[in-house]
Amino acid sequence: MLNQFVVALAGSSVATAGRGFRTAMGVSATALPWAVLVYVLALGVLLLPFRWLCGRVGPFLVLLAGLWMFVQSSVAIGAHLVTTPDAFLALRAVQGAGAAALTAVALTLMPVRVQPAWGAVILGGLGVGLLFGSALPDASWRWVFWANAPLAVLSGTTTLGLLRGARRRPA
């Protein structure tokens, strides 16, 4: 569940932290929606292939790949390694791909009785992301991405514990 909170947080926080991004990257206001759209498109397009991979190679490997993509792209953006709008959007697509993998693992592991709570967690993540992004001063828009990294690692560690526990239980 924490994975989905982080995925929603990452998707929405950029929408409200956009003024600082526009200033730092020198892009127009019309280019800002692409920062959200690229993330959501990558997540939507890659969700089913990652869900299929969960069945083929197991959720453990998909989780590791998703965490790696999500954390690495977040750190690269947060660490000022991105200097052009195109590179930023490419890394947002990688972050969206990581989010798709994390979501696929969540769908694989989630019991049916928990699914109503899943929607509440996603809505909570969207709301917190919007508040967090708007609370940051324009100059520190990159902190949105720095916050993603430890949250993703924490959620991934929790999910890995669930996967190990599921492996040990008799069928």
C-alpha cells in the first residue's frame, strides 16, 4: 500500500511545484503539463506488461526493477543532473515506468478485500503530493524528487518483507 502512496505522491507533487521548474528550466507554462503527462503515460502504458512480467518472473524481480528505475530517476532529477527540459521529461518517463512496475507488484500481492482501501491510499497520496508540491518555495522544486527516494526505498523494503513472508508460508 505504501508503494501506491509514493506512486501517487510522485505523480501529483510535480503539478504544483511547477513554477520553480519553469523558471529553472526556462520552459513556458504550456510545457508544464508534460511533466505530469509523461509520468502518467509511462505508468499507464507499462502497467499491463509489468503485470504480465510479475506472472512470468515473479513480483520480486519486478519490484527490484521498479524500485531501481523510480529511485534512480528521482535522485538524478533531484541532484541537478538534469539541465534540459527534454532530459527532465525522459527521466520522468523512467520514473513513470518504475511506478508502473511498483503498481503491478501491488496488484499482484493485494487481496480482494483490501482493494477499497487501495483507492483511499492513492487519493491520500495525490492529496499529500499536491500539498507538498505547493508548500515548497519555487527555488526548491527538486526536493519533490529527493523526497521520493527514501519513501520509495521504505515502501520497497516493506513490500520485500511481504514477499519473503509469502514465500515462507505453505501453499
